[in-house]
Amino acid sequence: MTRYQRLAALTVLTTLVLVIIGVVVRATNSGMACPTWPGCFEGQALPRLDQGFGVWAEWIHRTVAALIGVFIVGLAVLAWLDHRDRRSLVISSVAAVLLTGYQAWLGRETVRLGNSGESVLAHLASAMALLGLLVFVLVRSRYPARITGLGGNQRFTLLAVFSATATFALLLFGANVTATGTGLWFADWPLMDGGLFPGLVGGNVAHVLHRWFAAVVAALVILTWRAARPLHPDRPVLARIALLGTVLYMVQVVIGGAQVLTRLAGWTQTLHVAFGAVTWAVFVGLAVTSYFLARGAESEGWGASAGSGPGMGSGAKTGSGSGAGGPGDGGDAPTARTRRESIQAYVALTKPRIIELLLVTTVPAMVLATRDLPGPGIQVGDWVWLTVWTLVGGSLAAGSANAINCYLDRDIDKLMVRTRRRPLAEEVVDPNRAVVFGIALGIISFALMAYFVNLLAAFLTLLAIGFYVFVYTMLLKRTTPQNIVIGGAAGALPPVIGWAAVTGNVGLPALFLFLLVFYWTPPHFWALSLRIRKDYAAAGVPMLPVVKGIPETTRQIALYTVLLVVISLAFTAVGRMGLIYTAAAVVLGGIFLLQAWRLWQVGSSEERSTAGAIKLYRYSISYLTLLFAAVAVDALVVIPLVR
């Protein structure tokens, strides 16, 4: 091991120890034993022996944190001295220094605010972010500065990243339970008051969501382990790391149950967070290792080679050729381009026009949700900033999902006239950089939503990305003509996210807004697929017009339009809408029904059906925009935002 690797490993281990000490401090209520910062008492650097366990626990916590700060500064220095050829190591090491400074400031604020729940939650979140960053630099240091492999399939890397992010989110949900004091809301486990689906009322929301999300993450980590098993049969490094993470997670779940059964005994709280932190670190290591193995990189510096191999079943190509040595490590793009052209190419990966349509459904849901807030509700200034951060986070999430979709579909995009000008299809962006770009957008989106909005909105944002990438793009798109029906759930989540951003829960009106977009998606997208059905046939994508033909597609469009209009009218009662929305739903829905019926009637004529499909597709965009605009206007007119 090099001196950088040794220091990085020591820093990771010490950070894990610090997390455990922090939980002990929290569990024993020792956080305020030292009323001043950074020292415990004015003019006293070292506590006296007779000042009790709490003072010493908090002092040790702060001392170890200071020691880690020294280690991290040393990492930045060594990165500059020894690894200037690995730009990602230098940048990450400097970022760790900055994050450590932010963590120290949060520690001071936690003391100043009297260990408030919000400050403790932020403190833990930044600590986990720092731990993940340190694991990245540790694993990255094993691989050479430049990797000559052209890159293999990164599908498993995407799954590993999603598992790691979900584990991080679950840690925040657990910290939120502690912050809200709802850890013993339910006295039984794994049930909640004898059932699995209690109503979300009042203070139980944080606890219920934590348990539900824990079950989702359990399924995800098991899936990740099973997906890793066939990889690298000669060197099963990924399978072993995934198995370790899965076992650690399952132990953590059991300890979580023990917390309830032991009435939050200190040892259960400590072990629960400790296993959670180690699980998070393991899955970060799994994701980074998977990325470099798919690049065909050989590990160096620790003795044994990690080997090279496929992503999720596809072999990694090796050889001379361009390629970055890792995220941000240089390398030439496939085609020489100016900086402006490169920026435009990356923006194109996010599919901005699709993002605009998704955001149209978010703001009206937020406006409508303000009517259900108790008391005076949200102040106008706070609402504006909440809306801004929700839209920014939602835009980045949609851009993340779209960029990853471009990466996964780059082979069929080359075969379709409509998509062959996309950056990856034209090979103007390196695929490995594109997937890292998409992952980075998703992580930033989740962080912004969790910090500036709330955890539920952040979780739903993460769910939307995962559903679009894994369920729609990877599982359904190339296997079933019902791909857009099921996969449309991802695009239907923005109004639910908007509602959750304002209220912190998911009400029945939000579910109906979800259904509106869900049932709007098939007629909207099938109208487009009628127009470009030859493209889908050439690419081998089983869209409904390709598999079932034009007459059946037009019939399905008409049937789904009927369902859509019925739901839009039912929402009048569910959302307590007034005359403005009701009139818009009747008029807009009537036009939609008329156009869908006309398209159905000419379904046997290819030329006329194509013309009708283009007309219906364009109208469907106007329909959704105007209907959700009516939701917002109706809410403002019937119940003004500021009373």
C-alpha cells in the first residue's frame, strides 16, 4: 500500500469510529455536557476526571473529530504530492477538507442550538457524506491514473449506486425518527399496531415511512447481491462485497427491531447506526469498484489484482483507445468539440423538453396543497423558495434519469431517425462520462431535496429516478408492449413530489393527480409511437403499434382517454375543486375524447391515422398543461394563497 492508501484507510476507519462515538453521545444525552465549543468549558482544554461520563464522551467525540480533520488535510497534501495525475483524487481530497470544515461548523451549531433534532440530522447527514467521499478516494487510489479500456456495461454500477443512495436515504429517515422523538410510536415490531399499513396521521409519519422504506431497501440490496453473483466468476470481488453489504443490512434491520423491543436501549441505538454506516460505506465501495471493473481497470497498490470483467452480463472492452481514468480524470472525448458544444451536448442528455413537461405538473400540486395546511400555512416568501428548490431538485432528478436512459439506450438510439442525433448516438460524449454525469445529477438532486425541502420529497424523487431507469428502461422497454403503461408511473410522480414538498405527506388529492398523469401517458405516448412506429420496429422495441398494429393502438388510445377524462372529473370532488377547474376538465376532456374517437375511426388507414396521431400528440401536451394550470388557478381563486 502507498502512503496515501494507508492514510485513506486509517481515515475511513477513524471516521467510522467517530460515527459510533457520536451515537453513544446521542444515546446518553451527552451532547450538551460540554456547553462551549470547541473546548468543553471556558479556559479548560481537558476535562477533569470527576466531571462524569457525559463530559468525557463529548470531549472524546470532539477530539477524534479534530484528529480526522488533520488526517483529511494530510490526504489533500499527499494527493497533490503523489497523485496529481489522478485529478479525481486531488479534487475529492480537497472536497473532503471543505466538507470537514462544514461538519465542524455543524458541530458548533448543534451545540449552539441545544442539540435540536434538525441540527443533529444535518450533522449525521454530512458525516455520512464525508464517509462516502473517503471510501471513494480509498477505492479510487487502487486504480491507475489513466485507464485505457474503452469501457464495458455499467448496468450493475447503476444498481450499486442506487443501493448506496437508498441506504444513505434510510439513514436519514432513521435520524429523522430520532429527531422527531417517534422511535417508540409503535410498541410492536415488525408490525405497527398489529398491521403493516397504518394510517399516516400526525406524528407517526416519520416512523411509518422509515419502516416502509427499510423494507424497500432490503429488497434492493438483495437484488444487488443476486445481480452481482454471476459477475466475475473467476474473481468474485463484486459478489463478495455485495454479500457483505446485504448481511450487514439484515443485521441492522434486526437491531432496529431490537430498538423497539428494548425501548431504545443505548446499545441498540449505537449498533443500529454503526451497522448502517458500515453498510453505506460497503455499498459506496461496491459502486466505485464496479465502475472501474467495467472500465477494464486492473487494481494496483494492494497486491492482488481486482481483475476486469463485465457490468451486468456485458464484457468490458480493453485496449488502447481513449477513456478517462475515472470520474474527472481527463481523457479525450470521442470527438473534438469546443467547451460550448460540450456543454450543449451534456444539456441535451437531460432532454430539457421532457423536464419542462414534468415541472408543469409539480407547481399546481404545490399550490393546491397549501389549502390543506393548518393555521396560516406557508408564508409567501417561504413558499417561493420551497417551490424554487423543489423545481431545481425535480429538474436535476429528471435530467439524471434522462441522461442514464440515453446511456442505456444508446445502441437503439442509433437505429431511430428521431433519436440518432442524441449525443451518445452520435458519439460526441464518452459513455462512461455520460453515466457518471447522470449519477451525479441524481445524487445532487436527492441532496438538495433532502436539505431544502424534506425527506419524503427526496425519497419520492429517488423513487422516480429508480423507477424510470430500472423498471422502465432496463426491464420493460425492450420486453413488453405495456412498457409505457407501467413505466409511466415515473413521470406521474412529480405532482406527488410537489404535494409532499408542501405538506410532508401524500394525501388523496395527490394520488388522483398521479392517476391523471399516469392515464394521460399512454394516449400521449402511443400517439407519438404511431407516428414513428417504423423507428421502433427498426430498433426492435415492442411498442404497441409495432406489436398489435394500428387499429388496436387507436382503440387503446380511445379507452385510456375515457379513463383519463373520468378521473379528471372525479378529481373535482376529491380535490374540492371549483368552477374553473370543472369547466376546464369538461371542455379539455371533451376535445381529447373527440380527437381520440376520430383517430380510432380512421385506425385502418395508415396515412390518416398518422396525421390524426400527430394532431392528438400535440393536443395532449396542451391538455395536460392547461388542465394543471386550471388546478392552480382554481385553488388560488377559491382559497387564496395568503389569507
